[in-house]
Amino acid sequence: MQSSEDEPYVAARQLAGGVGLSEALDVTAPEAWIGLDLAVRELAWRQPELFHSKASPAGRRLTWKQDAPLPHVTWSREPADAELALALCHPDGHMREAAPAHAEKRPALLALVVIRCTDWAGPVRGRARALLAEVPPHRLAEHATLILRVGCRYRGRFAQDLLTVALRAGPAVQVEALLDSGDRATARLAHRVAVERRLLSATRLARTAARRHDIVIQDLCADAAVATLGEGTAEEFTEVVAPLLASRQSRVRSAGVTALRRIGRHSGAEAYLTDRSPVVRACSRWVLRQADVDPAPLYRALCTDPAARPAAAVGLGECGVREDADLIRGLLTHPVPGVRACAVAGLRALDAVRADDVRPLLDDPSAAVVRQATAALLPSADRVPRELLRGLLAAGRPRHQRVAAIRLLRAVGVRAADPITFPGPTGSARSCPEGGDFST
């Protein structure tokens, strides 16, 4: 099977041998055009007979007259798309400069014209840009992904700016067609233009923000959706704010919580005081404070029975006072692992960690609790007895406890003599990069 790295070179050889353009490469893939451009240039130096030999179907026509007033390519007949493609990629700058004039009415070669707009040779670049500037906007949109790929190059802004202007001024359907593009840069540009032109309804903006995983699109659509809110009607809450609040993405939920203030539903932020995301928790506290509600007493009340909302402990640590530390410490022995983990995190946020209180949690069966305890003890790792840590390194100990011991021992400068191995997912041994026999 041909590797993907070799495909551009195979395509270049096939084009030089007379194979049609669409048969030699995938004309819909931007990577195919970029790869072809590089492959032709390299093969022309390594195997010049492919492109200049009289025996080559394309070679007889890929010649230029040095004594001509303007460089041009001479063909014995009207060249095929494949022949022009080779000329547009040719290492000889005169060849590349002359080829765009013949490609003016060849839509199939527009991708290579886009690439030539970034050419290092000024005359080549100028001719390609002049041709691209006359291309209809819908054809630019068809090559949006390629344009944005080469737009990252040193001279790539020209084609990218043309595309942006075309999308801003062209029919809305061109922008709509790119919103669901699998290319990240293309989808981002399409959403940016759609937001600028107000092509999307508030409902669609909210749902897009809630469902897309790209953080740029999340921010664009969430901010635009919130900006459309007016008097805070029930319909606005249901169609715009509710989807934001229900999102699995913390950035989107935080926008939804902030929107509660805009529509006058400050009390709704209370439900997000114990969100798993610190950003969402901070936004909920801000919204409540805008309504003159102090979140600290709410957290204290939640900490009296935190099983249903474990993050109450960490939330209290984020906004409480030093006197709240005793209430949080009382949760270190709570039967729910999530509460114990959040209690340690709350003490860390309050800067009230006492090593003697947290140290027993290194032996906790919950990995989340042990991770929090380890992070809390790292600044005072020298106060953790070595015997306790060596005991956690025993072969029968859970992996998370052994890793915790390794981290704490390394924090005090104890290095590994031999690597520790942990059973892999299929039973095979896997070494820990921070593990070892801590004999000191």
C-alpha cells in the first residue's frame, strides 16, 4: 500500500506521464495540492527527465523562450489541465510566471493559483494575485480551506483577505456552507463572519456554542447569543440561556450563568455555586453579588450536608475566610470520596492546609482524594515521614498511592535507583518515569 507521504510524488510522476489531473490526485483535498507543489519541484531537480525529456508527453510542451519579450510557455496544442498543473509547480520561475495566463479559464487549477499567490518570486506572485483577484467569490469559497492553509505562510495574507472580503460581501449561503466544515480554521472564519453579519438566530448561536468543541467558536457564539438578550422573557431563557447552562463545556456554562444577570434572574446562579468548573463557580458568585447576595453563607449551609453537592467545600475555600477552615476540615473524613477531595481542594484555596490533617488521606482508596492530598502536601513534603511513603510503594499498593509517594519523595530530592513498574491494561509491565527504589 502506498504511504500518504509518497502520494504527491506518485501524482507528480503520473501527471508527467500524461495521466489526467483528477485521476492522479484528489482534487478536493487541500493537502493533495500542497503536496503536489512540493513534489513537482523536488522531482524536477532529482529527475529532470520526467519534465524535460522529449519522450515525455508533457515535456515537449513545458518549454519557455528565453529571448521572448515576456516569458511564456509554448505548446504544440492547447495544454491539458495536467500539463498546466506541472507548469504552475515547476521549479523554474519563468515557467511558473507564464503558466497563470493559460490557467485563467481553468477552474480545476484555481488551487494552484492560490498557492502561487505565496510564491517567493515577485513576478510569479504578482501574476497569480492578479488572476485570483478576478475570481468570483463563490469559487474562492470553494477553496476556503486551502486558502486558509497557505494563509499561514509568510506571503499568505493576500488570498486570505480576498476570501474574508468575499464572505463578508457575498451571499449568506456561501457562509452557511462553511459553518460545518471539518477544517477548524475554515469553520472559525465562517462563524466569525456569520456573527458579524448576524446571519444566525440567537437560538442557533446558543445551540452551536453548547455543542461545538472548538473553544473559539464557543466564545464567538456564546457571546453573540448573550448579546441578543433583551428583557429576559421566558422564551429567551428557554431558547438561549438554558442551552448555554446545559452545555458540557465550562466556558459556555459560564457565559450562561453570566447571562442570568442580564435577564434579571440572579437567583438562578445559586445552582451553579457548586459547579465542577472553578470558572463557572466564580461567575455564579459574581452574579449573586450583583444582587447583593453574599455566597459565603450559602456555601456554609451547603457544607452541613455536602453529599449531593460535594464542590461546596472547595467553593467555600474560594470565597470564605480563615475561620471557615475548621468547617472544611470536618469534611476530610466524610464517607463520600468527592466530598473528601473537594475538602482538601477547599483548604488549599483557603491556604489553610495542615499536613497532619491531610497526611492520612495518602492512604485513601480514592485516586481523586490522593491526588488532591498529594498536591496539598508537596509544599511541605519534608514533613511527611519517609517510612509512610516507602510503605505506599509496596507492590500490593494501588497505583495512585504509589505515584503519590514517588511525587512526594522526589519533592525532597530522593531519586529513583531502579524504575518501578505498574501492570499495564493488558497485564504487561509499564514503567513509571518517576518511579524507583527509594532506599535513601
